[in-house]
Amino acid sequence: MTLRHIFAHWTYETFPPGAIIRSKYNAFARIMREDETCLGIIAEIEDIHARHPMADWSKILHLTFRLDLHVRKMLDHLQRINPLQFMDIMDYASKTSFYMRMAVSVADPEISPPFVFPLAEAFKRKKHANYASTALSRIMAASSSPLPIPRGFVISSSAYHYFIEANDLRPKIDKMLREINLHHPEGITHISRAIQEIIMEAPIPDSVADALEIATLDLVGGSGTVDMDADPRCTPATLGLAAHHVRLSGITLSGILQAWKECLLVKYRPQCISERIEQGLADSEAPMVVMVQAMTAHVESGWFRPEPTRAALDLPERTRQRDMVSIISNVSSSREETATMLLARDEGHRVLLHPEPAFMSPHNAKQLTMQGLAIQDLLPAPHAIGWLLDTRHRLWITSALPLETRTSNRIRFDKTLELVSRLTLTPIDPTRKVTAKHIRSMYDIISFAREKGIKEMFGLVNRSGLGLEGAKLLDRPPVRIWILNLAGGFFPTAAGKSHVGPNEFKSIPMWALWFGMESSLEGQSPASETAQREYRPLLYGHAILSRTYLHVSLHANRDFAEIDTVCGQDASRNHIGFRYKSTVFSPPSACILQMETMLQDHGFTTNRQGNMIEARCENLEETQIQKRLAVLGRLIAKQGPDAAMHQQGG
């Protein structure tokens, strides 16, 4: 909703060009424009949080950076209005901004050597290895008897990070990832392909290339071949990135560099990107680690799982057992789909189910079962064990990955949202003076700057006159509104008064809004005279009005509402712009959802994002605008008492 109408009315009738205080007015106008921008950014962050990360973490970083930038601009303009009173506001804002940046920041990745290290050392270098290589090295160290695990080395996460850094790819990748919306997945494929293209086009730094080629030469010589096993699961938070494992076979020394880049593409597959985003991880928090193993050609490969698969349902009831394991074969040239063997976990490891034609002999199947179960005892959680058969039908253990574990990094986002959008200030509390030291969130800063800016401008008019009578107070418990009359907003009976009542409203839109508020607040006034003196207003704010124009900003308890409207005989000029920002911490709040339905039922065009809703209608007759303003008055007034009772009950 644009606020340009408030400045059109207030400028031309109050601050003529050339007046000294015009600079303060200009600063206030910029505060209100920055306020609008900041509220939109907060609503977007809330929306992403409410819909269970639909955007990449780089989008959160970008939004918080923009929020910090616009908040600082807002405060700079506030200091221009009253430099002395707000001289320390930047210090408090910087502290809050620092905590917000700490909440969203991602640690800088390590890019220093070694870029490769022996497979046997992977469990000692967990920070630079992935789960497959770490598990295999732990198995090798802990097993009392030798296991058929191929010799190999690990291309560390620092090699990936150095490759990205050397080619300055991070800004380009993050810019593309910011465009992803998981609720509109059609764009992910295009972005995935674009990222993969820039990775394939980027040259590998000499230091990384030399390390890879020397390690490969040491492992298999100049004529041998290796397999490359890639998986993005490197940290506990990335265990949920299932089904993103790739194994390339028959790689020669001359092809090792190209093959490594092909392995890097796995983490930018559309499904892998989506799952990482759903877990709240930044792209750099799921680096690509590649395990290289000396291996000749093989005829079969697959996975051993210490549990049965759905294939157990095909077993006759008399054959079915409670404790079974499964051996799964990947797609091979002899079959068009994967096949599964089921074996008993008991001592004999009897084969209960095998496909035709068989992809593995009973002897190898029993040997794999025995080794697979022994490996489970060496690891802290159940793992799927990768295996393959070479051309001589020798069995090899090639990988070990944890069975799928769903994880989430939502705690970080919860903390971020708390620092961004939780309102802790209570500007309507008469028992204390709210100052900058009470600020605890970015939304606190925005609310503080907005309220102080409005109060400064109202006070400026009261001090200077400027052809106006000054602000008047409408104090009808539980409502307290300071009102500035531009022209024709009050009946002559209000002249000279500092306090006014609703019966003195001549402003058409203000009268209609109050009519709705009053009908909703009936019975809410404090009963005794003492209670009226000590009451805490549930609706508090400021209004600027004329005969046909109204701009009002209100706090309904802690929620914030804003209306900008023209209501006159010229239907082409008539409009209502409405914004409501709820402070319920877990969006979307029930009141926002109910409000959206009611506004749409009354002909408003709405836009809801996070815990903020904006609504608009225009080009309507005067009576239709009045009816809709009365609806808004009822909606806003209802939120004040309802929200207060909700907080008292909580």
C-alpha cells in the first residue's frame, strides 16, 4: 500500500517549499517509505518460515542484509528530525543487527590443503570427509579381521570449497539459488542446469589438479582405473540428503579431473537442492566430498541393508521370518530394474528369496550378510553397505551410508525470526517511557522509529502552528488517538479544544471508521472513574485527516494497523488502502487468516504474506467506501481486546 496520499495532503497544506522545517518533513517522509519497505521484507521472511523453508538460505541472508540496510536508512532519517534525542539509536540498532547477522551467518568454509588424504585417515579428518569415507575408515580400524575394502583416498571438502572460491562461483551460485521457490518447483530444473553448466566450465585450480593426479598415480599407476564415490552427506545435519549418491567406474588417470567435476554436479541436482533447502541448510554447508578407490571393472553392484524391503511381502507366509536382511542389486545390463535377495539373519543366513536370473551366488550372498552384520556392530547406527562384484566375482565393500535420517536446521531459523520480527516494545504502555535501550529485535527498531517520527512531527506542528490548530486527543477508553486536522476535519465546536469527541468529527472517513470501532468496543470502557484514569489503551495511534481524507496508524494491543483513504463524491479518487501486521510469533496468525476471509467477502483485493496482510479497494461510491471503513473499524477494534485477553490467558 502506498503512503503517497498522506504526503500529498500534509505537504501542500502544512510545509510550504522553502520553510526551514521542510527538511524535517522530508526526513519523516523517507522514514515512512523505509518503514513500508522494512515491513515488506519482514513479511517475506515470516512467509518463508511459515511455509517450512521454501527458499534457499542465501535468500534469508539476502533479505536480512536488505532489512539491515533499510533499517539503518530509517534511523538516519530519524536522527535528521531530532539529532540530539536520537543520537544513540544507531548503537542500539547495531547491537540488534549484530545478533541477527550472527543468527543467519554461515561459517566461512576451509579452503586450505590437504586436498586429498588416505581413506584410512578419514575418521581422523571428519571435518573434511563425508560419512561414507568416515564410516569405511572406522570399519577398517575397528575390524579384528580384514574386510574386502579397496585401497583409496578422499578428495576433501576443502578441495570443493577452494574450487568454488578460486573461480568466484559463490556469488553467482547464491544469486541463482535465491530465485528458487519450492512451492513453484518448475524453476528448479532450469536453475540446477545453469549451476551445473558454470561448474563444468570453470577450470580446476592447479593446486587441486596436481593433488588429484599425484594421488591417483600413487594409487593405481599410470594404467590402472579407479571408481569415484560421491555423496553430499558430510555433517549430521546433512544425513537427510538421501538418494544423492553417485559412483563412477573405470576412471583413468587422464580422466580423473573431469570425473571429479561430474561428481560435483550431484549436489546441484533438483532433488538434492530441494531436500537441502527443506532442511534449512546453506549450500556451503553441504560440500561435495569424493572417495576414490582402486578398482577394476565390475559386473554387479548394489546395497546390503540390515532390514527387509517390501520384497518380503512376496514371500509365502510359511517362509516369511521376522528377522531378515536384504541385498539389493542396482540396474545392470542383464535386467531392466533393480532386484532383491532376502536372507535370514540367523546363523545359517538361509536364502529366502532370490530373483531369476540370480545376480549373486548363495555363497557370496551369505558372505556379504555375515560381513554386513559384523559391520553394523562397528558403527553407531544402522548403515546401508555398498558392495560390488568384479569380473572374477570377488566381493568388495565399497561404501557405508546411514539409513535415511530426516533432520532439520529449523532452530537457526526460529532464532533468526525472533530477532527479526518479535515485537517486545509496548509503545502504548503509559507506565514507562520507551527508549532505544528497550530494543530487542529489528521490528522493535522499525516500530520505535515510526512512532517517534510521527510523535516528533505532531509535536512540531503543535509548537509551530504553521496555520494549523495543532494535534487534538481523542481519549475514549480503551481508545486513545492523536489527531491532526488538515482542513475541514472537525466541526467548529472543536475549535480551541485539546480533547475532542466522536461527535465533533466532520471528516467522512474518520466518522465511518469510528462507527465500526465503537460498535465493536461497546462494553470495553473501564467502569469506574479511577479505572478510566489508570487504564492502558488497547487501541492507540495517530491520525491525519481532512473533510474527505484520512490516514491513521493504530496499535491494536501490539499489532499494527494502517489505513489510507479518500472518501468523497468523486468516485474516481475514492480508495482504501489497508495494512495489518500481527505480532503473533508463529505465522500465519489466526486473526490474519480470518481477516483475509472477511476482507475478501467485503470486496477488498488482498495480499497476505507472513503475518502481514494488505488490502485495497478503489473507484467506489462514497457510501460503499464508508461501509468498508466501518468493517475495518470493527476488525481493528476487535483485535485489541481479543489480543489482550489472549496474552493474559497465556
